Amino acid sequence: MSESVQTSTENQLGVTVRGCTYHGPEGSVEITDIGQISASLSRPDSDQLSYMIGDNHMVWGDAAPLENTFVNFRTDDGWFGRGTAKGVSFSDMSPQQRACTHRECINGFKDSTETSMPGWVLESLSEHDQQLLAHIDMDYTMEMKQKITDKWLKDLRISVSRELEKQIKEYEEKPSRIAGDKLISTVWRLYQLNTPSRAAGTNQRKTGMFLHSLRGDLQTEGQAPLIAQLEAQLKKKVTLEDSEDKRWLFSGGLGGFDYDGSSMVVWAEVKIPIRVGDQNV
């Protein structure tokens, strides 16, 4: 039903919906004028962020599963979303259940090509961001690799420095544990960006992909994004399906990051079952 991609690193960070397609018995329809809708894996009404869990690192390595997965879409007027069945966390599962969830990154992190992300993601990136995914030939000397790395680190240093100033001001105005954690992370990132390691020349082009089916309870608040646009274009009543057998199918990934993850491309596609008139699609 929808797809999203993170905005350019030259702009404010955030994941926004860039397209919505209705697939029905009569064919596919591209929904126009969807407006400004943001997408997230973290609940809008909670301070629990989605993250790559490291507790199972001995099994999954860097291809760690996502925890607190709650796919949602939001505007200033409301949001709707869905998470895992009964909100069960990865940490609550038995070792046998963890091995069979398939929540881990599919095949680990690979070079950023159409085998690890859809073609529309690569096409939607700015020239600046595409350079972050550029393959650095392993035959290059360390001096050549460093020159390439320094080229994209320059803009990141400026960006993270600005973010640090913003977070210091926010923390002074409203201290909190989350704000403090963000501030510590940003300070560390700034240090890493000014003392680049050899990994900076390789990790920048890696991308990982995740596949999920979500069958938790559908949750909404206020006016659900996308629904009004669908009804206006299809000229029929549109209802979100919330039964357990009507699962959301989520595929997404992240990559193009520097060695500590302070810059990356985040993308996703979500297939959402809906009822249009008296038909389930």
C-alpha cells in the first residue's frame, strides 16, 4: 500500500512516505496528493524506540533483529500502526522461538545494490547520497581510500556539529534521560567522525534488509493518514482490516552508513490489507 524512504542527508533527518499504491481486483491505482506523512518503527505514544537488539549477537552477529517493531504512519491529525502479535518482544521469547522468528537481517549486510534494496530506493537518492553508497575498490591504497572517505565525512562533520548544538540547547531547556542519551551518542559520533577508522571505507556501502509479517492489534488515534486520500480517489468507503489473519507485510532496510551509523539510508515498503466498500483487498 505504501513505501517510504529517508530524506536526503542534506536535509533534516526523517522518514517520509513518498508513494501509495492501491492494488484491487480492477487493477492498480497510484494515489495522488498524499500530503506530508511520516513513517516510523517506534510507537508515537511511547518513548520506547525501535532498535537492533544486541543481546543475541553471538548468533546473528551484525545482522541483529529489530526490537520494538511497530510500523506506523502519522500526521499532525492522527496516526495508525501495528506491531508484533500481542506485543511480544524478542527478549521474552525462548531460544527456540528466537531461532524461528526470522526477524534477523536477511543474509546480513551486503553491498547496496538492487539485490539488497528495491531499485526505486537507489533512484530516489540524491547524487550526494549515492556517493555514500559508492563502492571503494579493494585494490585502492589506504591513501586513496582516505581521500574518498574524507570527501563524504566533511559534510557529515558539519551536520553532526549542528545537531550537537541543537541537542545541547534542548537538553538545557528540558533535561531527560532520552535527551541525555542522544547527547552522549552525538558527542561520540562527532569524535568518531574526526578520527576515522579503516572501517569508514567499507561500511558506508553496506545495506541490510528485514522482512516481517505483523499481526498485532491495529491501533489508531485521531484521523488515520492515507485513508481520506484513498476514499477521495476511489470514491468508496475504505476501512483498515484489523483481524489477526489479515497481516501487514513489511520489507525494509538500512545502510549507506558510516562506521557508527550516524548517517544512513532507511527505506521500507508496507503492504496493508484494507476493505473497500464490501470487498477485502
